[in-house]
Amino acid sequence: MSTTAPTALGAPRAPGAARPAQRKRRPGRTLLRSAPLLPAVVLLGVFLLGPVISSLYGSLTDSSLSGASAANAEFVGFENYASLFADPDFPKSVLLTLVFLVASALIGQNCLGLGLAVLMQSSHKPVRVIVSTIVVTAWVLPEIVASFAAYAFFNDGGTLNTMLTGLGIPGVNWLYVFPMLCVILANIWRGTAFSMLVYTAALNDVPPEITEAAEVDGARGWQRFILVTVPMIRRSISTNLMLTTLQTLSVFALIFVMTGGGPGTDSTTLPLLAYQEAFRFGELGFGTAIATILLLVGAIFGVLYIRALKPEVD
Amino acid sequence: MKQRHLGVAAIAAASVLLFSGCSAGGDGGDANTIKVAYQKFGQFTQMDDHMKKVKDEFEASHEGMTVELVPIEAQEADYFAKLALMNRSAATAPDVMYEDTFMVKTDVEAGYLAPLDDYIADWEDWDQFPENARQAGAGDDGKIYGIPMGTDTRAIWYNKNLLADAGIETPWVPETWDDILDAAETIKASSPDTIPFNIYSGKGQSEGASMQGFQMLLSGTDDVLFDSDEQKWVLGSQGFEDSLGFIEDIYQGGLGPTPQQALDKNIGTTINSEWIPGGELAMSLDGSWASGTWIETGSSPWPEWSDVMEVAPMPTQDGSDPGRTSMSGGWTLAMGSGSKNPDAAWDFISTALSKDNSLSYDVAASQVAVRTDVAEDPEYTDANPTFGFFSELVADTHFRPANSDYSKVSAEITVAMESVMTGQQTPEEAAATYDQAVIGIVGEENTMAASD
């Protein structure tokens, strides 16, 4: 029996039998076809994998800005990680990072962005233009400018307290008393536009017939949204969660400008802790170990999103 | 398929966010150009003026040579980090750098600095530098790596009028820490809008807080940070806890700026250019250079300063001998170990520190002169009414531990200060955290328990 001939109806193909010939490709041709990808692969290797590997290696050394270990950094194995886990600042910093991430990105930016996108779908055009301009403005500002704007708003003699005093309410020193709340609000303000744009695009792709059909079937507004719209934009939700997570994990300038990680260590998230160890205390190896942990946190969230919101195969 | 794309995107994005700081250095310059790195920040512009002047002088006498000035606009701790990063790459390493004395030993160990002994041997001006000044720029190997530009001492600057308004007799000479706290209480009671006392504290002020704040206190107790006979770090001392207690009294007792003001990185500039001239701050524990801001050539000229401001030495904790204390440091000019033209770099250093140039810099930056010929020059002694006072303090001054781990330990002191001033920890808890941190830095074998 020829392996290439179609098998007779009802007769199962022998296990291990080769696939039809037309699916076979000569290896030489495949290689040739991949050749244009080569420069990209090399660039990725040099500029992406290279730094990752050198940072992993750096976190295993006692490299520092000055002193004997600046001249000859020694390989110390997992010593940096051991002392990191023994450092009382570390768990607090991880916790603050997670609080910042969950409150400002996952809940704040995502929900607010989705909410705005949904509301704007059913609103009139002038409203839509005005709202989206306002929201996008915060996003368009360079990070450092947005950070100073947020600082000017929250600081003791800032806009917020001036307004409160005008209303006869005594202001508090927001950045000092509620540092995390301030940076979370600032990050929501700054990042919501991104989620809003992603969700607006996703909602526009939902065919109106489907929601109309659900309406005919008797689904009420929120039911239509939860049961029909959300599953249909699932892939966008997953992508957006991932991107906002990674953006938020890397937020540095905003917190650095607004609170400097303080008071004390009350708003020292992992990027600030890494900066402080590496450039304030000169412990490059130790700082790199923190950065590596940050990388891991990002990777863990990435995997979680893919698992939880498994996008359908196309 | 989609899944894998997302995974790759995640790794890509995560890596980019972590490593976006990498950049390539340019070409390493040539032997006809020397690169000079120094700090220029806030009110400290005198170094910039000085370097521009020396550049002109140097280029006039060295035909074909160019001096590339690299003013690093950064606050103190960031200056050290930026300078160290410049030094790590041959392409950016400076030929001449402005180097704090406390960084000399650790930067020598890092291999950033070149020994100057061969040049000094032929330099007649070296006789003008007294022995203790020479040691300021010495490495652990005994060679000289930095030439001091001036030194400094620290004391309490106070506003005569504000103290008089509160009913405190001037000239005011506190004899114990309690005298300072009492005066601060009195000022607070009589004029609640005035900030009674400032002592630099917290991570934002880095070495300024550790040395100008904390060690000004600790040096007035019976304890030390580092036992130089045993070459060990002293842990668990009463003096350490008491010094943190003083910080707590000031900040948690409402006798200083608010902790948020104090943690502002720019508070040093604010104090000397706004609060003091504006009569908002009554007492300020600060360096001899503070008046450099107010003199005619300073960044915030304030002609009345010498009528309003007075200085008092910092007392010891309970008035014990010698009754007063101070801390000294100072900055040097040092040569980069990678210099392609060390002879020219040396010429630049010796030009910058010649008698005339030292004199004009010491006057402009309100430095305590280290060159004997400058210190005795009437042009120097008459330039500023406080020079005599601060020079005399040298007799009772203290120096920071001469140990290459100092800069790391010093950073831990600022952590302890900040957690006490913000009320996160009691002085006792903060001292215990500090002890653990020091053991982590130097190893248990290099520490010892305090004798009391």
C-alpha cells in the first residue's frame, strides 16, 4: 500500500504512517525561506538576550560602583539573592510593588479604561472627542513631565490642597501621609488612556449583529456585556493586561519624582529599591539581583494572563 | 501560535524595561584633550567658575591642548554614582576629577585613581600642605592620590535677631545638646512660624546627613563609629542610639522642618538661599561654606548676612571635654588612572591648586584653607568674618573613618536616620537594623561591641 495514496474510507491509517506528501518540505528550502529572519534573530540575540544574560551573570557577582569589587568583581553564586531574601526591606518592597500593580494597573487603568471605552461607544461625538482628548493628554505627556505635574498636584502647597482650602477643608500632606495612594492615582491618571484606546478598538470590532441577537434573546445590558462582549474582546483584555502590567512594573520616574520612594521606605517599589542599592549604595550586583526578581515577577504575570485568558486559536 | 507570540512579547517588553539604560560610550578622546569632571549643583557654582578660569589659564600656557570640562549636575550621592559610572568605562573616564576625601580610599581600591607621588616629588608647592592635609588624599597603600583644595568644619549658624526675639541672649553658646533643644523649644513657643533648628537627615541628603548631621552628634558622645586601633566597626553603642534619639527629638518633636521638607533632595539649597535669608530658620547645623552662598560672588548674595548670622560651635552631648566638636572633610583634585596624557593632567591639577588659584577658590567657596601660605594671606583672612572661627575649630575636629567600607556604612546611617525621623522605627530599633546592615557589609569579624 502506497503511503501517499488516500486511505480507503473507513480503514484507519496505520499508526506512525507518514503524512501526505504535499505537507513535506525539503529542509533546504525551509532554511532558505527563514534566511531573511536571520538579521532579526541576531539583533534580538545581541540586544535582548545579551543584556538578559549579562544581567543574570551580574546578579551572581559582588560587582560595585567603587572599592575593590569594582575593579575585580567576584563570582559569589546566589549570595546576593540570599541576602536579598534576608533583607527586611525586600518583602515590603515586593508587597508595595504588587499593591501598586494591582491597584493602579489591573484595577485602575484596566477597569477605568474599559469603562470609558464602553461609555464612549454610546455617547455623542462631541462628548467622545472631549473625553478622549482629556484622557489622552495625560498619556501623551512625557513621563517626567507627568511626574512633575502629579507632584505639583499632590504636594503640600499644591493644587489639591489649594482647592481643598478654598472649600474650607483642611488639606493633609498627601505625599507624606498617603504616598502609595498618590502614586497609584497618578499612575491611573497617566496610564488609563492606553487601556481606553485598546478597548475602544476592540469594541469596534465586535459585530453589532451578535449583541443585537443577544438582545433579542432577552439578555439585559450588563448580561450582554459580561456574556457576549467580554468573551469576544478577551484577547484584547489579555494583551492589555500584559502590557499595562509590564509598563507599571517598570514605573520609576513617577515614584522617584513624587516621593523618592519615601517617606522612609513607604513607597519603595522594586525599581526604586534596585536603583537605591545599585546607584545610591553602589551595590551593582545586589541591585541587579533585585532587577532580576522584577523580571521574574513580570514573567510570572505574563504566564498567568496567558493561562487564565487563553486566547482562542485562530 | 498566539500563545507563543504573547510569551515572546512579554519577555521582550520585560527585558526592554530593565535594560533600556544601556548605552554605548563614545570614543575615548586623545592625548591632546584632557577631560575634567566636577560637581555643579544648586548653589555650588564656585567650582564651575574656578574650572573655567583654570581652563583658560591652562590652554594659554599649553598650546594645542584642549580642556574638556564635564560639570556633573547632580546632588552629592548622585554625583558619586555618575562619577563612578564615568570611571568604569575607558571611553568616559576623566583625566582629572573632583573627588571627596572620603571616596579616595575606596576609589583607589576600585582602580580609578593614579598615584601622584612622582609628580609631587618635583612640586615645590607641596611644602605648603601640612601633614594632616596631605593624608586627606592618601590611599590605603600610603601613596597620595588626591591634592586637597580646602577643608571644612561644621558648626551651628544662627540668626541673632530670631534668637533675640525669642528672648535668648546672644552671643549664644550652647553647652550641651539639651541647650539646643531648649532654645529650639523657646523659639517654637514664641514664634510658631519659624523653623527652630535644622539638622540634615535621611537618605536624600546622603553623606551630608551622615556626616553633617549624625556624626556631628556622635562625635560629641563617648562613642565612635569605627575603632581605628582595632580597625573594627563599633556596634550597639549608647552614643549611636542617643544620636538617633536627638534626631527623633528634633523631627518627631516638631523642632525642625517637617520630615517631608527635610527629605526633599534640594533642602540644602532651599535653606541657604531662601529660609535663612528670609528669616524663616533660626538655627542651622551646617558647614563653614554656607556663607559662600551669601557673599557677593555667591549664588544668592545677601549683603546683611554678616550682621544677622552668627556662629556657635556644636557642643558635646553633656558638655564634657573639650566642650565642642566638629567634623572635617574636604575635596581633592585627583587624576584618573586611565589618563592618556598624565603629564598634562598633572599640570592642570597643579595650576588649579597654585597659590593664587587656591586663594581665589577658597574665598569664593568659603573653604577652610589648607595651604599654609593661603591661610596666612591677609586677602584670605579679611575676606570673610567667619573664616577665623571655622579655622579654629580644626583643633577639635574629627575625621570620618579611614576605611574603604566607610561609604557603604555611611549610607546605612542615613537609612537609620530616616526611619527614626519619619517615626517608622524607634532609635533602638533603627540602631539594631543598622548593626545588622553593617555586619552584612563588613562581616562579623570586622565589628566589635561598644565597651559600655
